[in-house]
Amino acid sequence: MKNVALVGVGAHAKRIYMNFFKKHKINLALVVELASQKDITKRYLEENGFNTTEIFIIDDSLKDNNYLPIEIFNKLKLKCDELQITHLIISTEPKAHFMYLNFALKNNINVLTDKPITVSKNMTSLSSIEKIRKQYYEILELAKTSKGSCKVMCQRQYHRGYEKIKELLIQVVDKFKMPITNIDIFHSDGAWEMPHDMEKENHPYKYGYGKLFHSGYHFIDLLSDFIKINDSLSDNKKIVYGDVYSKVFTPNDEINILNVSDYKRIFKNQDIPDYYEKNDKPTFDYYGEKDYHGLLSFYNKDGFTITTANLNLLHNGVSRRAWIKTKDFYKQNGRIRHERINIEIGHLFNIQVHSYQSKEISDRTNDEENVGGLEHFDIFIFSNPLVDKVPFKKISLGDMYTDEEKKEFLGYNELSREIFIEKFLNNEDCKGDIRDQALAIEILYSCAKGIHNYYSKVNKIETIDIRNDYTYRFIAKRLKNYSKIVDRDLEKKEIYSSMYYNDIYTLYAFERYIPQKKCYEVFISIDDTKDVAGGLLSKTFKNKKSAYLYFKYLEYIIRNKKVSLIEKMVENY
């Protein structure tokens, strides 16, 4: 039995997590909620059959803290110990994420957090942007010593459409040794938040963050995964640094397109909120952006461009909202999604996503997989004859799921979330590990600095840190090219072995005796959670003492050198 704690019972948590708990009969032992939401939450739990769930109340004054006060920290720990909490899910407003991630990891509790990982107030300031990057690496340090796992809910990791796209891209990149050359990502929420909505707490703008830290994070995560596919290549095709030029569309820009007089005119037959009488010229200085546009380039060691990318992330897109009175912002305020992705591998391969909604979830019918439907998601594949004799293929997402899977589900994105939650609660090795988010965080950080530049009236390109010990992926797949294993079929007796765990990587040094050849084989292996490369820096010796000395040398390397340096040694060997 898993004993689960949920932090925050808002609209998203009710639709995703609470539905999952009811459907799968999960023991929700504890809810952590703000004092202002106590009565509402208590009533909701009673009405939905969670009669044994306890509520731990946090004073509203603490909601934006970086850390729980020690007294509250200890009280919550005692409650978690008493209820034997094994898993904690964070579904609060993102400013509180770091506080509960810190709590869970320090207490060895498995934790799953919604995206973005963390934010801070005043996110247009450079200090706040630096802070969220610093907090990410603090979480990584905590995760090193914690017995609890740490996952980030990026449900497109388990979306079968995107799983298929990554699979095909990897196949072509590996076979032809050709990198992904261009990535074009467009996403619009169709979220029409009007001037009188701008003070809201749910997905707020007033704290300085908007589209990029709202739904935009999902596409930063996707972009980083696509870029990592190129890590399977070596030499001059390997990406080693990047940069981004950012432009934004702000609430102040929008009020010049649709001013107060326009709202009164467009909605003249509706009850106009008093806001528009009291604020004839509202201003939203340093509020979060409505739209984010980024032009990114990724380079090899010699400064040549390997991959270019475009991010067009919009809130200010077509919407179904035709009313001025505010409704629930989550799914009932006219929000519709348009999602388009186009990826090129030079002249060889092009793969596209087309996913367009025309109505809200409340208008669901039995036929939602065509253009305009709630579940529309088509993949177009165009191939050079060297890749596939068939020039064009189309895959519809619905064909990738069984009828049984489609029963009683909220949508394909939501089904992907269910898979994610199930794997998390079952302690399976699932995607979305905090350690795999480093490149996404580095891209996000540089894009956010571009927003700061906009507000500071600075026209500047920001660099992206592509290469640190956390941003690498697919290293083992590429380093397999350097494997030099002596005949695999021969009998080998292990003499010495040493293992060193370095965050994402597990490194091994081996010394083995091969009786048939009367020699010793010594080498390194690297496991990067995606693949394993063995036989690296391999040498054979007739002399036992020489073999041992070389083994100790390799052991020293894996214990004291960064993976990036080991990689360089292997490639130059």
C-alpha cells in the first residue's frame, strides 16, 4: 500500500490527481493545504469519498517561502512519519514547489512535482532568474543523498505520439550519422485573459512570469530532448554550446491592441465589470509575458551551426472565449490548444506534428480525433528515398491506443499523465527524472534572461550552457564506437572491478583474465541510463603487475574525473 500526500488541491489536482486516486483506489493519506482553503478542501474530500484523508494546514503567509519554517517542517515530518507517507505530489502554485521539494528529499520521500520545477516572485528580474537556476542545482544536490526519487510531471514524455517521433528521429540520426538540423515549435493555449483577470493567482502574470513558465515549459522539455538526440554523434557534429535571441509580447503590448474602449464596445451587451470604469488606462509593467518567441542556435566546437530552433509559444492565440465575465481559468474560460512541430534532418527526413482544437473540453463528443477535435494529433513523415522508399506517411495518434485504453479517459495528454503517475507510485524507473531536466533548465534560464533584457531595453543574445555533467545524454550510445572488447565469446575471469556512481552516470573499471589468450584485459564502461558502452580505453597485458597498475590508473580516472573529461580521453585514445 502506497501512502500518498498531496500538496495543493486546486482545479488541476482535482482533475488529474484526485481522479487518478479514485480510479485506482490509491490511499490519499494526507493533504497539505493553505488555511484559506481549509473549509473548501474539507468539503471536497468529504463529497468525493476521501473520508479518512487528513488535512495539514499551512498559514497563507508562508505560501511563497523558500523553506518551511523549522517548526512547521518538523510538524509536517511527524505527520508524514505517523501516516507512513511514501510518496508526495506537489500541485501548488509553482512559487511553493521548492519548499516542498526540499522537504520531501530531506525526508527521503519520493516526490513528483508539476512543472515548472520552481519559480520566484519578480521573474523579470535577473536575480529571480538566477535563483531558479540555482534552486534546480540545489535540488540535484539533495537528490544525490536522498533515498527518495524526484520526478517532474512532463506528461509528453509518455505521449505515444512524441515517443514515436523520438524513436524515428533516433533511428535516422544513428543510421546516417546526420544531426537534427532544424526544430520549429509552435504552441498556443488560446487563453484570453483580459485586463481584469491579470491579478489572478492561478497561472499568474503579476509575479513576472507568463507563457514561458506556464505551459511553455513542456516545449522547452521537448526541445531539450530533441537536442539530446544529437548527442549520439561525435567529432564536428557534436553540439557544445548554444545561444538564444528572445522577443516577447506583454500585457502592456496587448492593451495597445485591445484597449478599455475596445472591451466595452465588443462586450457592450454583457455586464461590464466595474474594473473598466475605474481603470481607463491600465498598465502592467513587469508582468509576465503573454507570448514568447525565441530564435536558438546550437554550435559545434569550431563555431559552426549544427541545429537551429524556433520557439513560438503563445497565450495570445485564437480562443473560444466570447464573454467578459471570468470563469474557471483552468479549462472553462474558452481555452483551446493549437500545437505544431516541424523537425528536419537535413535533406533526409522531415517529421511534423499537427494538433488543433476548435472547442473546449465541456463540448466533448464521441468523435474527437479529426482536425478541430479535442484529441486531434497527426504525425506527417516525409522521407528521402535513402531513408524510406515511401515518400509520405501519416500516423494518427488514436491508432496508437487500444479501445480499452480509450475508455473512461480525459484525453491523450491526461492518459500520458496517468502512465507517469502510475510508474511514479510503483517506484518504476520512469521518465521525467530531475537529473534529466538540466538541459531544459539551461535553455529556460537563457530564454528567461531574454525576457529580462526586453524589459531592460537591452538587445542581447544569451548563451546557453549545453555541456555540463547533467546536460549530456546518449553518451554511451555514441561512445560504443570506441569500444574495444577482446573476443566476447572467450571465457573471462574477473580479477578486479570498481564502480563509481556520478549522478546520471555509472562508471566501471574492470580487470579480467582470458585463459585462452593467457592475457589480462583492462577497460572502463559507462552507463548513462539510456545505454551502456564497454571496452573503453581497453588494453591487454601479458604481465599481471602491469595489468593491475593500469587498472588502478583507470580506477583513479573514474573516481576523480568528470564524465566530460573521460569522454574526451576516450575520443582521443
